Amino acid sequence: MSNLSDSVPARSPLEEIVRAALRTAADRGVPVAEVPLLAVAEAAGISRSTLMRRLGGTRRTLDEAVRAAGVDPGGQEPVRVRAATAAAELISAEGLAATTLERVAERAECSVHSLYAAFGGRDELLYEVYERYSPILDVEALLAGPRQSLRDTVRAIYRAMVNAFDNEPRVLPAIIADAFARPTDPAVQAMYGRMFPRILGASGRWLSEEAAAGRIRDLPLFLLLQQLSGPLFSHFLLRPAAPAIPGAENLPTPEEAIEIFTDTFVRAVALPGAEDATGEEAAGEST
């Protein structure tokens, strides 16, 4: 007479790991994705190194096997992503000063230690938020691409800026407002200490090249940058409050405002004949 166990198909090592992961997740009351691999290995009665070998060196194999078994492995986004989102929401709602690591950790459902592991410190976290929610990456990509006319370039930069103003959470308006309200605050100083060199590396270099080629007036770079961004920033910072401002009820559309500010800047700085030079002409002048 055969043993009953002989009639039961043997499970594969991966199936055993999946069962161990599901059992441990149920015991802990968490998704499989939040169960440490060491705990899975212990439940499966193997070492962590054996577990990793059977998974081919990646946790993704376990997640895919759990999913194939009809169970969503669940889990949260990485700490870096959750923290950047949480910090952006705090900056938008309460400003830089209120965005402490403790509050970010609470909102992101992680520990302060994990924030240090992901970013190294608060300044790096804030700069990550700036990079994600400001127009800097779009402007850098624009200015690294094929040369356009002065007018077209300014218009494209303004569109990138306006998109950043419209994005939720409203990080860019909050950072600018903090610079006006608390210019000596350490968080503001740290942020602008990192931001401005980055801005100079993109917009500043482009303006310097335009001036060197004789296409715009050779003005101090800091003033050129303020002339480029200041009027547009001022308008879109105040625009949400326009319904409460007497005489400001009928504002131009954002696209109309972009066109007005583009024309104003170009008229202020362009030298005769240069404002609408084609990309080919501009590139030829710079060689």
C-alpha cells in the first residue's frame, strides 16, 4: 500500500517560498511586498542566501510569483518617492520652514532614519523637491536642444515656468513666496544656495552667449535673469488672487500673458535684427 504523501505532488522551491511569503504576510497583517526577505526565508526554513539564489537574486521574482498565484503583492512606492511627494505637499501648504524631516517622515509613513538613508539630509530632500516641481529640467532640456530664435526661446521658457506654477502641489509659488517673506531663513538660504548656480548653468549661460554674440544687450547677468523671470513670476504669483483685486477681473489668458511678457522682454533686450533670427542663423553667428 502506497503512502498518502506519495500521491501529493511535490511543490517547487518557488512555490514553497510563495506559500511562506503569503503565510508571513497574513501573520503580520501587511502586504507581501512589506515582508522582509529574511522573514520569508525563516518561514520557508532556508537561509536568506538560499532564498536569494532561488529567486535569481531579485525580489521581483517573488512579487511576480505571488501575482501569478492570484495575490497582489501590494507595497508602497520607494521612500524617496513618497518623501518627495510628502515634502512637496508640506511646502505648498505651509512653506519651507514647516517642512521638517519629522513631519515629512510622518506624512510619508517612514522613519527619519530612512530619510537620511535616502537623501543624506534635509537640504538634499528639499532640492529633490525643487528639481521635481520646478521648471529647471524642462528649461535645461530646452536650452540644450537645437538653437531657436530669441523670441521662440523666451516663449518656450515662459511656458515651462507657467506649467510649474499650475502644477499641484504648488511648490514653485511657495518657494518664491518664502524667499520674499523669510529671505534669511536657513531653509530658504540653503535652497537658493543650490538653486541659483543651477539656474546660472542653464539660463545664465544662454543669456551670456546671446550677449556675447551681439543679439541682446550686454547687461549684468543677474539683472537679465530678473528681467526675464521677474514680471512673469509676479503676474502668476498674484493671478490666483485676481478675482479679489479691483480692476483685475478680466485678465488675459495664460497663453496671451505669455505672449505679452515674451514681447516685452524681447523688446527690452534684443538688439536690432536679432530678435527673430532663425535657429540656423543664431547657430551660425555663435560659431
